Amino acid sequence: MNFRKGMAIVLSGATVFSLAACGSNSGSTSSSASATKTAESAASTSTASEASTADSGAEKYPQEADGSVVTLKFNFVKSSADPEYQWYAEYFHDIYEATNGDVGYQLYPSESLGGSTDVLEMAANGQDVVQDCDFSFLATYVPDMSVAMAPYLIQKPEQLETLWNSDIKTDWETALEQKGLHLLDWHYFGTRELILNSEAHSRDDLKSKKIRCAATPMWNEVVRVLGGNATNTAWSETYQALSQGVADGAESPYGLLYSAKLYEPCKYLIKTDHLVAATTVVMSQKTWDKLSAEDQEAINKVAANFISKQVDRVNQVSDEYAQKLKDEGVTFIEVDKTPFIEAAKETPEHFPEWSDGLYQKVQEAIK
């Protein structure tokens, strides 16, 4: 049995285990930074194991193709059952074709190549790897980039593309290059909502609520803006925490709220729309520099096209899983977002490492 076939069997078993664990009352708490990241990134993706309306491309777009110049190893947190797996297969196959076979790819779902922090470091050191991750991980290299995760700053998915085409993106891209990383794209992957075990109709109602989040400054800030008390828990322990009263609620896009079966301990979804979230796709700058100008231009065109497609794709999946939650008896509650948005205006005060005026510059860029 060769390595890749063996890996496929291991991943298949891991996927089944992880799907079962999402709905169970037990699990082991992650103690490492990369494991915590893996759980949080999974929580940030609007996906589930069933996706009847999602694009199907398993046969059309293979999971690997050898490149004559370089073969990129793409590591991402989504499983092979996730709709975005097929979207990524299409993405990299389009790159393969656009570069006339110069740039190949191998897909590593469920972070089978390693945790995002480790793979980003591999990329920065010049290895032919690619990683998808949220902005908080790139903030390790360029602190200003965490602003893109500030609650209520970006309020429409289309603004992510506007920001991509701004001078701010160019500045961040240049700063990342100096750290050995090349930014291929960032794209929309879902709007996050709050699910609770009891009713809430305002920010004041959330004052006594313990809201699960990952143990990072920005995720704790998100909970502050929501008005609750941050409870740092790995995503794998969220169901158990909600079932045992360790937490009163959690936040994520509809797809993950459904696939993690959080509708069982929590029957109230509060439509806070607190984070229009993006994921980034990042590779090694040294690898990028191996490519011809023609190949680089071709890849940029594929990436731009992918960014444009994602809003409609994710919205389609989100609508499907919102209905699935309702079918499971979850009550959707509309709230006045004004108090939340007002609280979010204080976010820059909690991030002194940001450059002067950064928050306002982003606001202006996405108008």
C-alpha cells in the first residue's frame, strides 16, 4: 500500500470519528495551539456533511495533479465531506489548467499535513505548501491583519472583495512577503450567529450568559461585544459544555451549528450577524518566485474568480442549513443590533498593537 492510499484510509476513519464526536457528550480537550486553531477554524466554516445544494465536483475535479514546475500541497481544516472541499478541488484544478500544468496540487483535508500554525511556518521557510486560515493566524506575522476579524466592521460579504481590491490589502500583502508568505486570496465563508439554551432579545439579556469561544484575544473580544462572558473551550468540547451548563451558548455560521448538533442543547438562535467572516489562502513567497510572470498572472485571475464565486455559494449553503436548524425546532430571534455595533466601536482600544488609524482606514476602504 502506498503512502497516499494509506493516508486516504486514515483520513476516512478520522472523518467518521470527528463527525461522531461532534454530536457526542464526550471528547478530549485540545491542549496545543494548533489543535485549538483547528477546532476554531472548523467552527468558522459554514459547512456540514450533507450538502444537497452544494456544487458537486468529486469526479470532475481530482484531489491531485502533478505540476511540471511545482506541486503545491494545500492544507485545510475542512473534511472531504465539506462542500468547500469540492470548491477547493475546482480552485486548484483551475490553477493547474490556467498554468498549462506548470502548477500542480495535492489536497490535504482535515489538516492532514499539520496544524495551520506549523504549515504557515513551513511556507514561510520556503516549502511548497499552501494553508487556509483566518486572519488571526496571519496576525502573528502582520498584527494589523486581525482587524479583518473585528466584529461588525465588515457587515456585508461583498465588502471582503472590496477590501481585497484596496491599498490596505496591498500593504498587508507586501508585509507578508517580507515574512516569507504570499497571499493568494481571502474569501467569504459565512456569517456567524449566536445559539443559546434560553431566550435572549437584547444585548442586556446576554450579560449573564457564558458564551463559548476559542482562547485568543480577538475571539474574547467578540464575546465582549456580544455582551456575554467568554468561556474558552475547544470546539470539540462545545456540545459537552453546552449540555453540562459550562456554557450557555456558542457562535458559528449555520452549517457548523447544525453539523455539531448544537440544536439539541440549544433551541434559540439569536441573529446577531456579528462577524462576516473570511478565510485566507497563503503560500510560500519563495515558491511564488519560482513561477513565471505568466503563471503568476494566471493564478491571480483564478483567485479573483474564486473570490467572486464564494458569496453566492456560501449563501446557498447557509440558507439550506438555516432551514435545517428550524426543522430541528430552533427558534430564530431577530434583535436590534445597534447596541452590539456600538460596543464594537471600542474594539480598537483593545488592540494597541494595531497601526494608528487602522480601524478607520478599513471603514473607509469598504464603503
